[in-house]
Amino acid sequence: MFAPVYLDHNASTPTDPAVLEAMLPYLSGQFGNASSRHEYGRAARRAIDEARSQVAAAVGAHASEVVFTSGGSEANNLLIKGAAACLKPGLLAVSAIEHPCVIKPAEQLCKRGWTLEKLAVDANGRVDAAHFAVVMARKPKIVSVMLANNETGVLQDLESLAEQARMAGAWFHTDAVQAVSKLAVDFRRLNAAGVHALTLSAHKIGGPKGAAALVLDKRVELEPLIAGGGHERGLRSGTENVAAIVGFGVACTLAAERQATLAKHLLEMRRRLEAGLIGFGATLFGQAAERLPNTVYFSFPELDGETLVGHLDRAGYAVASGAACSSAHPEPSHVLRAMGVDPGLARGAVRVSLGGGNSREQVAGFLKTLQATVAGLRRLTAMTA
């Protein structure tokens, strides 16, 4: 019997068995509150401390720089809103291709006297150097540019951008949730260039949902989003999710150990996938830029992406559409719009994001199924035209 094939690892990853095993004791017998003074609490605190060190080690940071949150969205909001609350309103710059959990809090700050500039990108999804220089000349106070885009996989030259932002006197943040495990991330090197904060998320790297971190330069002053008992150095109050944090720590250790081998495996499969797609007429987005080794974003000009994703799902292949749709108003991806992609082509966008569990045989099977599906949809389109 054919087993469904999961090709949507940028959305979420399967929990690694070693992560689950490490978490289980903290979902049963080891149930203590890490703020309690007795042994149950001390055991929980030791587990969190170890996980904090594991997360820090995976990205070349110090444990004291890791602030645990409930997810990447919270970490991004904490940096943007928390830093803004400690500054006089001014200019805030974020790239036009950021995840909504960066763009929306930035837009909310406009109601509090801030001015938002969305940094333009080129046709391959890289921040436009000329526009970036113009914006830096205006002395922004906060800048946020993601390391790797969740849709296209395109990477940014963070060190160069951060150096310019540092010269402008800005706090520089990067959403790096898609990068860890797929490429080497070194916060110490990035910090030296001018990156002050970096967001990570457990469920993108084989860990559980409900755990993430903001890796933060201690010079950055933040006002917490959640006030209470003063957990996480006063930056994120609330009883810690010990099991999820433990799982996050183990996932980070495994990701760091496997990164080089995984990246090689993913890149080989991505190249096979791209060769097949080009062979039967797909347009690939961001193809000329450096990208994550696992991500392929493509479109067939005459086909709707949501329709194609639905057909592939029924055929047993889980992929993602590039459209942010509501029931009444389907809209093309804001990432592709920022790249200047034709709206008709953008509406056909489909993302495949590979993982360590995928095989050459699965890629070959996907290409065969996709080719047949596209041919069928083209025939149907021709008949109804």
C-alpha cells in the first residue's frame, strides 16, 4: 500500500524519536514547577538550564543570551514590540518578504507613532542593496531581515546588511527559524557584524510545537510582552513548558550534529526535483539566488496553485500553496508580489520543502505524479476554455 509522502517541512517537521523520549519524563513523573524550591522544582530547573545550554551551543551563543518563548511568533513580537517600547518612536525597517509575525507587529507600531519602511527585494528575493542603503541613511532604530525565507528558501547576506545597520545605530534582528538544521548558524559571528537578536523555533527542527527562543544581545533593552513572575530574566513571565523546552534542547543538539550531512542529502534531492520541474515547464522562483538546500518554489503559469495542491494531496503528496487565501478573496503570496512576479504566475505557486526522511524514490514518485496531474489539469483547462 502506498504511504503518504510529506513534503512540507518548512511548515513543520516530524518530532524526532530521541526528542520525544527526552520529553516523556517531564510529561509524567517529573512534573515539578521550575520555580519551586523543593527537589521536584530543582529537577525541572536543571532540565531547563541544560536545554538552554543546548540551544545556545547549536547557534554559537551563550546560554545567558537565550530567552525561551512559546513560539517563533512570540519571539519576533517580543523583539519588535519590546524594543520599540524602550525607544522613542522613529523609523522601523523590515524586509517586504518577512513572515506575517514580523510584518504585523511592525505595522501595529505605526499606531504608536512609528514609521514603517518595507525594504524592497529584487526579482530573486534578495534585499535590494540600493534601497537598503537609502533607508539606512534615514537612521532607523530597529531593522528586521529574515535569514532564510520560508517560501522561496532564499538566503540574505546578513553580515553585510547588519554591518550597515550597525553603522546607522539600529538594533538588528533576524528571523532564523528556517535556517537552523539546514545550514550552519553562528550567532557570535553574526553578532560581531551587528546582528543583535535571532529567532529560533523547535518544531522546524524535529522538536515539539510550543517552544522557541529569542537569542538576544544583552545590550538590547526590551519591555516584556507578558508581565508576571519574572521568568526568563523578566522578559517572558509564565511557568515554563519544561517538556517542550527539554525537547527543544535535544532537537538543537541533533540539528547541529547532523547539519552538514543533512544539507548534502537535501541539496542532492532538491537538484533532482528542480531538474524534473524544469523539464516539464515549471517556473522556479529565486532560482538564481543562494537558497536553503531543501526548498523549491515553483509555478505552472496556466494552473492554480491551490487546485494543484489539492490534487497532489489526494494523490498522497503533502505540499504547500503559495497563496494566502480567504474564502472570498484569494491573494497571491506577498513574497512573490514583493519580487515583482506576475499575479497570474504567483497564484500558481507551490512549495516543496524536503526533509531528512525523504528519499530519491519519493522525489521520483512525486515528479511522476506531478507531471500526470499537470497534464490532466491542462487538458481540463483546454476543454473548458
